[in-house]
Amino acid sequence: MNKIAGTVILYHPDQNVLTNINSYIDQVDRLYVIDNSEDSTDFVKKEFITNNKVIYLHNGKNLGIATALNIALEKAYEDNYEFLLTMDQDSYFVSDFLEKMLMLFSEDDKVALVSARQQHSIGKNQLTKSDKIIDRLVAMTSGNIVRVKLVKSIGGYKENLFIDYVDHELCLRLAVSGYKIKVCSDCFIIHSLGNIIEKKFLWRKVYPTNHNSIRHYYRTRNRFSVYKTYGKIFPAYLKFEKQNFMKDILKIIFLEEQKWKKLKFILYGYKDYRKNNFGEFKPKLNTSLK
């Protein structure tokens, strides 16, 4: 069996994606570049056209992060890879990671997913090495390695969520099935979350993500779906996440632009959750996207 493949999901990336990919491409045996952009990303194709380990797949439209991840998962399975590294286009590793992360799998066959530690591109520096092994209930998609056959066996990534909370849902489903999530304490990625800007609120520095309104729609709809499915099983997770939801709303109200539009889309997301409307967001006739 081949050891490890990687995937990066593209959607209208800028040139920085080349540097990001080069931070990990040498550590994987194959890289599936899954492009959800409407038009092919030619500068990425040109950069890696002579690299035999890179397979570029253009979907021709935005199929969502979950479907793109499932495409990569299926390719890794067909190509007989044991592990799959999943990366966002705006993330990069700051050090070698492969041997350290794979070691956590070898120590316990109940480990289903190993994540790197994440530092946002703006914010408090957390790049402090540690030998401590961290147990987590959920981990962000970017910068983690999964067991290919295992994730396929439980149904892969949940495509009706489209984007947002796809990672949380997978991790919680793994936990329900008795599997573990580990964090490699001295493996780090830098990740750009939304459009973070440092601001001062009262006596503290705060970092609103400035997600656009449609992202707030997905985040709201999907987080309530995850709450409903897993909240009673993991009450501490539910409490923590509800606190995060309230913090997100307060940051929008006090720190972000287009606050009324974002709050409206939060309401749209909640309504579609209640109506069981999932998949890609479909604008209503009275819904302004401007």
C-alpha cells in the first residue's frame, strides 16, 4: 500500500497558493489539486505541469468543499493510499511534519485523524513547540491527515453541508464511532481565516473574521444541524459552540461592516436549517447578494 497522498481545494486562488503548495508537496507521494473555480486555474496548472506527482482536476463549478474532499478521498482510495493530507488553498506548513504526524497513527489504531496546530495569519503568535500530545474532539480540515479507508467506511464528508462545519461533522461522527482525533504539538500551519483584521474593543485586541454574508448563511445553517445531531452526545461541545455563535454575532454588530446584511443571512441560514434545506445556497427572489 502507498503511504500518503495530499489534496488542496482551489476556488479562485491568488498566486500565494503556489508558495503554500510548495510548503508540503515534497512530503506527499501524490497531490490531488481539486479546482472548484468556474474557469481552470492556469497558473497552477503551468507551475506543476512537469511534476508527475500532481494530478489537477477541474470541476468547472463550485461543488463545495465536502464534494471536492470526497473526490480526493476516492482518488486516494483508488490509488491505494493509506493516508490523505487535506489542505486549504490559503494554508501552508512552517516546518516538516510528515514523520511526526504519522507517528501518532502508528501508536494507536483508534486514531482516525491527526491535525497540525494552527496559527492564523493575524493574531497572537502560538508557534511554541511542545512534546505534549493533544486530544481534540474537532479539528479544522486544513492541515490534517486522515485514514483513507476509515473515512470512506463511515461515508466520507457530508456533501449536503456544502461548506462550513464539514470538518466538525466528520470529527464528531468519528468520535461517535469510537475513534480519536490527535494534534501534533510541534507541527504548525499558518492559515488565513476569512479576512481577519486586528481591532481594539474596550481594553482588548480582537480579531473579527469578516466573513462575507453567504459564509454566515452556511455557518449558521450547518452549525445548527451539527448541534441537533451531536449536541446531546457532546454537551460540552454544544455549550462551547453556542458561546462562539454569540461571539460571532457580537463581533458583527460591533466590529464589522455590512452588519445588517450579515445578520439577515444568519437568519436565512437558520430558516433553511429549520426547513431542512441543505446543499448549495440558492438565492431567493427577495434576497440581495449585493
